Amino acid sequence: MKLYPYQRQGVNKMLSQSSIFFCDDMGLGKTAQVCTVIKERNKFPTVVVCPAPLKESWKRELYIWANITVDTDDLSSKVIIISYKKLTDYLPRLKQIGVQQVIFDECHMLKTPTSNRTKAALELVRGVRYRIMITGTPVLNRPKELLCQLEIAGLTYKFGGSDRFLQTFCGQYQSPWGSTFDGHSNLGQLNQAMHKVWIRRLKSEVQNQLPPKQIYFIPCCTVAQDEPTSFGEIEKFDTEVLRIKLPFCINYIRKELERGDSIVVFVHHRNIIAKLRKEFPDAKVIIGGQSQKNRQQNIDKFQHHSSPSANYNLIICSLQASSVGITLTKAHKAIFIEYPWSPSIMAQAQDRIHRIGQTQPCEIIYLYAKDSIDEYRLRTQNIKKIVINHTMKEVKT
């Protein structure tokens, strides 16, 4: 298989630098480019750390793009593919085998300094020259989330060190519990600095043949609620809204299927998935806890199966389990019944259908209850999205 010209440029840029953030827009083939880097750099053993559901995808892509055949979790392979969950367990052995290159896929999972996986990642890269940090969404909520990733990449010196990064870009303020860096400041300066350490191309810039994407917010009912003031109220309000709006959502999905459309439905709670499966028994499902084999079978059956049954054109996805690393381009409509707090997770989920291989204009549909916690959550997402977009926007030179 042959890379697109922009992908070849990305490979060349990664090969020219020992450590880099690779932040191409979702759906532009980041894994293919990194597999090519692995082949051409020829530094082994290389360790690939990724979410567990993506291990089989990495195994497949390595064979396609680098002609490298490996098994996952094989610490004797030239390319070692492991999950973040296993990183701490494998760390002592990995430190003994002379790792030459480390690749962290979906590296925004390393945003928390106190987590075991972040501590293990920092220890793993100690003494390793070549490091690649892969993500389409390095910032999920606030600039502080970049710091651990920069430390693992060995790039904080370009920002004057970790303390300088916090003081300059993370909106220090006094809370009742002391000084905190959970804000944002000097975003324009941060944006310019990040473009010196990352590769970031957007679909609109490099893949203009990709069909357009339209986002629609559709009220399906009204549930009068105040803004929540506690986690308890959030849970209570969510339960009330879902109880009232779910029948409307089911009816909406059924009408779309009757039109012959293939649809991805994104939800969060397992009980909502169970209720949808009862209404659409032939639908495929992606949820947490599935085996990698079963997960891939569901994806393949949705992507490639043809049937007169409308339910075969539906796949129901958990947001947490399916917002990264899978392709669902058979569908050109994605319907969101529930929403996380992070706009980046929503963007990741949208790009399961709006990516290379999609041939139809895409519709992203948010079904929400008016005057409810749904509207509050969507407003909160918009505020966070402004901060993220300002940090990640393209610098014109």
C-alpha cells in the first residue's frame, strides 16, 4: 500500500526528530505513518503502548505497512505491543532488554501525573532516545494536561521547564485548597510553542476530498431542570432525563433505519445499551469488557455485512469503549443519546465515521432534552472547546 503525499511528509518529519508529538486530525491515518517510521528508522526493540482494544489493530497495521509480524504482549518481539494496563507489570522486564524506541498511542491517557501508568511511562522512556506521542486530542479539557505528555516526550525544556509551563499557560489561581493550575492563560503563545514540537494536519487541509460533516442538535422532549450543584444531582438529573427521552430516541432511530440508513449510536450507560439492544436485537454492540476478538467481529459484521434487516445497519457503541481506534465508515450518521463532559471525546467519536474511507456526507445528531442537564452539559462542552481550539488552532505564517 502507498502513503498519501501528506502522510509521506509526516513520516519524513518524524524521522528527522528523535522526539515528537504526532497530532494529526482523527481519521488521517496516524497508525500507518508511524508503522512506516518503525520500518524505516529500524531501531529495535520498539515498544508500542496503546489502549487494550487497539492492540490487534496495531498488529494488523504493522503487517500491512511495515511487513512485520508479531504477537501482542510478546516481550521477545522486535516490536512489542502492550496495553497501558499492563505497562506497570511489564516495566521491569522492558527495562532489561535495551528498548530503542517507545511509541505511546492515545497519549492523552498519560495526562495525570499521579497515575501509575504515567509514572511507569516516565520510567520506561528514561534513557530511550526515540519517542513518539500519538493522539488526535492531546488536550481533553485544559492546558495542564499537556505537561505530563511533554515530560514523557522529553520536550519540556522547549517551554522553559515544567514550572515555567504551569506558570505561563495554566492559569494559576487560588482556590480554597491552595494554589491550582487548572485554568488557562497565554493560549496564543502556547499554540505557537506547541507547533514547534508537534505535527498537526487537519482534514480540511490535506484530505479535501473527504465529504463534509454537519452537526445537528435536535430537541426530542422537554425536561425542566435547574443547573446541577453536586455530583449527586448530576446523577439524579441524568437518570430522569434518560427515562423520559429514551422512548423518543428509540423512535427516532427506528425511523432512520426504515429509510435504509446505516447508523452508529453512541451512549454511556450500560443500562441504556441494554434497553437499546432489547429494541434492536440484531444490532452490533461495542462495549467495555469485550474480548478483542468479539469486538473486532462486531465491527467487521457491521462494516461488511449486508442484510434486508434494518437492524444489521445499526451498531450501538459505548463512548468510552469506542471513541478511538475503530472505523465505522459504513455509516454516515452518528446519533448521540448521552454526552461526556469532554468535547474531545465527542470529537473522537464523531470521527469513527468521518475519516478516510468515507464516501458520503456525514450527519452528527445530538438528541437532547430541552431545559435539562443535557443543555447544561452541552454548554459546558462549548466552553472547554473554545480553550482547546485556541490551544490547537493552526498558526498562519
